[in-house]
Amino acid sequence: MNDHEIQTDTGDPRPARPDEPYAGLGHDTVLAALESLGCRCDGHVLALNSYENRVYRIGLEDQAPVVAKFYRPGRWSDAAIEEEHHFTRELLDGGVSVVAPLEFNAHTLHHFGGFRFALFPLRGGRAPELGQRETLRRLGQALARMHNVGAASAFQHRIRIDVESYGHDALDTLLDGHWIPPDIEENFERLGERLLDLVEDAWEDVEPRTLRLHGDCHPGNILWREPPGQPGEAHFVDLDDALSGPAIQDLWMLMPADPQAPERDWLLEGYETFRAFDRAELALVEPLRTLRMLHFNAWIARRWADPAFPAAFGWFDSPRHFESLIGQLQEQLSVLQER
């Protein structure tokens, strides 16, 4: 089975419909999927905030609620999802606080009604306060432990963050799809190509080491918990974007943009308690920010046929948005040229 097919519960592949990726995933199907694993649902289904996948909090009759993630058809192969699950289990076994999928009949990935899904325990917490030194130190320590596990092996089925996939492919998506207003399209293309030349130069200068990463380590994917009488702890969720790349990819979104800000040193101080960090990778912070800008916009463009995306990102197809984006990318060009 390849990335453009999903497996039904009867074992027959069928092509995913990008314009209706979740057609048929109604309340009854969600409950029936869990009951196929022997779960006794109490009928309570709460949709949680998610666009790429469909995620629900499901009440159970005889135990705590669980979180059910139904994976976007056609995005990942089964092997790639299972590799993410295995990595999560490795992290948990290595002492990293992370939400790992639950096992049923020795499996974590399940099929029902043409959908693939996994169940996770429900965990609580709040967003970490990134202005607090001790919080950032402990976040850095947790990420170092994560990267020690990540460096022990390599992904075989998941993607790698690089200038081609996150930069050039993203730029082509926006240009080939005619998302850019005609009067600024040429300027946008020139600007994008110039930016990616600078990003490539930075990548070649640093030559970063690659390891397995969380991949999308922003504050929204971290729950901060403070058990009574114990220091605060970072609890990582949603490894759906786990990939291979440089260590700085998991760090830069927790850092302030100002390279002189003390918060950057606090995070690295904690990190270097458990793992050496190549300070040369700090030169990739702004290149990675640039790639994220392009990749994020291309992601929305690629998912626009999914009705959830126009509803959530209604501003995306307006000329004003791309005029604003050009302004942001011009600022990135100035920053990259200076550094």
C-alpha cells in the first residue's frame, strides 16, 4: 500500500478523496470504530481542535475518556504511522513525558470503515510560560532527552526537513496553483527564489547532523504540568509531524526572535545539561523560520479542497494576505542577508 491509498477494515484498498477526506466519518462511525476494539463508549463525542486529522475525546463507560485520532487519508503510509508510534514508545521508555498510543491486541494502528485511527490516553496541562528561566531550562532538558533517544536510530519511512521539500516544493505549490495575485506574482517568485538561495547557503555552511525529532515542537504541542510537591514537567503531545532534521528544529519555536534575548540561553542551558548542542545550528533559526512560512502557506493551499480549511482560514485566498506575506518574507530577506 502506498501513500495514496488507505486500507479499509475488509482489507480492500480504495483511493482517498482529497475533496472529501472525511466523508463518512460521522458520530456513529467514530463510536463503531472504538467498539470494534472492545471499548464500551458512553455516547459522548467531543471534536477537538485539529485540521490535518480528525481528533475526538470519547467517553467510555468503564474507564477514563480517551482521545481518538483518525488519520488524514492518503497522507502517511501505515509504515510511517507505525514508525511514529514506535518512536513515541521509545521516548516514553527513555523517560520522556509523551503521550503514547494505546495498544489493542498488540497493535496501535487500527482500521475501520476506510479510516485508520489510534487511541491515546487523555492528558491535561497548560501552555508553558516561555518567559520563565526554570521552565525553559526544564524544557531544554526534556528536549535533550528526546534527542538522545532520537539519535539512537533513524527513520526509514518518515520525511526529512530540507530546503527542497519545505522550500522549493512549497513555493511551486503556491505559484503553480495561481494563489498569488497576478500583480505581485513575479515579485513573489523572485523573492522566494532569493530567500531559498540564502537558506541553501546557510544549510551548506552549517552541515547539520540529522536525527529523529518531534518535528513540530511549538508551545501548543507541549503541556506543562506541575504535580504537587514536584518541579514542573514538559509533556509532549502530537508527534504526527515527527521527522528527521537538525536538533535546532525542535528548539527554535521555543526561542524569542531576538538572538540576544536571555531566554535563548536559558533553553540551551537546560539542553546542554544532558546533550551537547552544536551552536553553529543557531545560524539555521531564521532559515527554518523562512521555510515554515512557505510550508505553512503551501499546506493550506494543498488542503483547500477540504471544507474545514476555508472555514478555518477564510483569509487565505485574499490578495491582502499575500501582500502581507510578501512583507513578512521581505523582512526575512533582510535578516538572512544581515547574517
